Amino acid sequence: MLAREDDAGDRRLVAYVAGCQESATSMSELRSFLRRGLPEYMVPSDYVVLKALPLTSNGKVDRQALPAPDRDRRDLAAEFVPPSAGDQETLAEIWRAVLGMSRVGAHDNFFDLGGHSLQLTQVNSRLRDAFQVELPLRRLFEEPTIAGLVSAIVQIRNDPADPGPQTISRVSRKARRPGRPGEGRGKSGKKRDREGDSDVSDRKGRK
């Protein structure tokens, strides 16, 4: 893998694959495999298949000779379906601007197109201005296609109070830690304990 800077000045991870036959299915499977084992920021944005890696005279990989990825190359397993007029086309314009691509399909995965989490934040900001809706950022991760996002936008429009699929909330350690004996009684509780101990001592003395 190599971190490269694209025309817009955005640095992205590029994976160079050698010794395998290129196909849309194999690239999609490779993306899925890496996503299962790596955090999103470590998953390459672009993939370049080579017959062999270029080497220097010392036998090391010649990084300077590695070609830049073709951002408009269609190496996706999903069949290209153009966005429909209206909301899908409006969203497609946002994706094309953020990703720097000339075309995107209605069912293309944002991350498979080379997008990353920071760019998804940019999409969310432009989406808010274009559609006048407040869409939680997590919904963009859950619906990474134009068709899926438009459905989420329509859902928010019809029921603004419905944020979509719920996630499990984290509980703080203090909230789930059981209290210890005597905890939370404060000074008055401690004072009563001392008074109780004094009464017991007096009774024992009178015996």
C-alpha cells in the first residue's frame, strides 16, 4: 500500500495488487476482506492491479514507478445503474464533486468508489444544505449508496422524529458499577454509625 496525493490535494491509501487476475468480483471481495480485519481509515481507497510490481536495481519495490489509480475506472461488482432524476441526481452531483469522479451509479458503494470517512463528512454537510434535512452521520455509514441515502432522506422528511435504526448506547462505568457497602450515606450516615458503636460500648460497660 502507498499513500498518494490526488489532484485535489487529498491523501489516500492505494493498494497495488500483483499476481492475480483482475475482475470486478475479485476487487470487491478484496475490499470486503480488508474491511472485516481493518478499521475504516486503514482500508485502501483505490486498488491497482499489476502484472508485477516494479523493482529497483536492488530488488526493492520502486515506489516512484507505481502508477496512479484511475479514479473513473469501473471495477465494481455492482452493475452500473444511473441515478434517477430528482433527489438521486442531486445526491449524485454531491458525490461526483466530493469524490472527483465523472459518474457514479445509484447502487455504487461510496467506499468502493474510493471515498473515506472525512469525505463522507463533506457529503453530509452538502446534503444538509441541498435537502434541508438533518441526517445523522451514522446513517451515511449504514446507507453508503445513493439509492439507500435517498430512502433515508425521504424517511426523515416524512417522520423527522425517527432517526432510523437504533444503536446500542454505551453505559458509563459509574452507571453500571454496583455501590459498595456504606457508599452514598454521607456524613450523617457515618455519624449514626459512630453513635451506634458508642451505645454498644456503654451497654457492654454496664454489664
